[in-house]
Amino acid sequence: MLLEQERRDVCLTARALSEAAGTAPGASGTVSVRSGDLVVVTPHGVALDKVQPADCPVMSLDDRVLEGRRDPAAEATLHMAVHRLAAEHGREATAVVNAFTADTVAVSSVLAELPPIHHRAAALGGAIEVTPYTTYGTGEIADHAVKALKGRDAALLAGHGGLALGRGLAHALENLRLLDWLSAVYLRARQIGTPRVLSEDELARVRDRDTHGWAGPDIW
């Protein structure tokens, strides 16, 4: 079986995604991972917590299905476009996760951009763009997502939810959870006022600070 370990890892990530708080039931997202020029993606028509390794299609970067007993998920078009972007531009990202969580769907249905109001937003690239609304599973939504991901490790798909990249499946899932948390924080902050947005200079200082551990006490 092609990419047997990667297929198992995709199934484990799909189960973790299905158990996340606020995630829509059933086929509530798509998971994929790239190994060289091959990509494993979750299948169409199977709930994330029921996916088996043999269900998962293995695809080439030119969209050919090479193996798998089920068809690729509808959002495979989106995932493959993102994997091609990563491969062509030498990005470290090898995994993609998208999901329909309550908070990412809410934010993506209202805002044009999720502003960075917490320093953890720096880990995703800062402000997160919301793509124009279009039907899921189409080349159009894939094109919008690729543009939104330039310089970013996450994007919000209008009316659909969140999308995140990672150096592996665990990192991609971590980034998606961070995107979901940032969305929840913004929604809560808006209930009591207008959130303070971090500037690009402040985000740059956060990124610099992230490269160091404890620096010792301040010298007065």
C-alpha cells in the first residue's frame, strides 16, 4: 500500500479533528499530507472519526488518483493547490488541515480579515485574510486560498471555516487550533468593545522574542 504510514497518520489526525470542540459533525473537514510528489488526503463520504487507511486516496501533484478505495474529499482540489504552492516555493509545509468550526465560520462570515489582537497571531503570520465566498470543492476557492496563504500559515474561507498549513500533520493541526482560538478570542473581545490590534512592528518584535528563551532579569 502506497504511503501506508502517512495514511495512518492522516486517519489519526482526522479523528483528532473530529473531536475538537466546536467542530461540525460528520464530514467536517479535510486532512492531507505530502511526501515528495505524492499526497494522502481524507476520502469523500466518510466521517472523520471513521476513516480507515485504505480509504484514503494517494494523489500525485498533478491531481491523478494513484491508489485508495474511495474518491478524494471534495476539498482535495483546495488541498492539492496548496501543496503545489508549498512545493513550488520551497516552503516547509507538508500538511494541510481545514475544518468547519463554529468560531472560524462565524468570523469568516463577517470579517474581511481577522486582525491580530494577541501575540500568538505572529505564529501564523499576523492578520489572517478571509477569502471571498465561493462554492466549496471548486478551483475558484482553491485559487483564493493560495493567494490568502502567501506569507501566512493559515487562512479563513468565507462561510466555510479555517485552513492551516504545517511542517507535519501535528503542526498543521496545532495551527488550525490556534486559528480557531484566535477567532474565539476576537469574537469574545468584540462583545465588550473594540479590540486593540497589534501593529506590524509589534508582531515583528514578537517573532524576534520567540527565537529566545528566558533572557534573565531586566537590568535597571
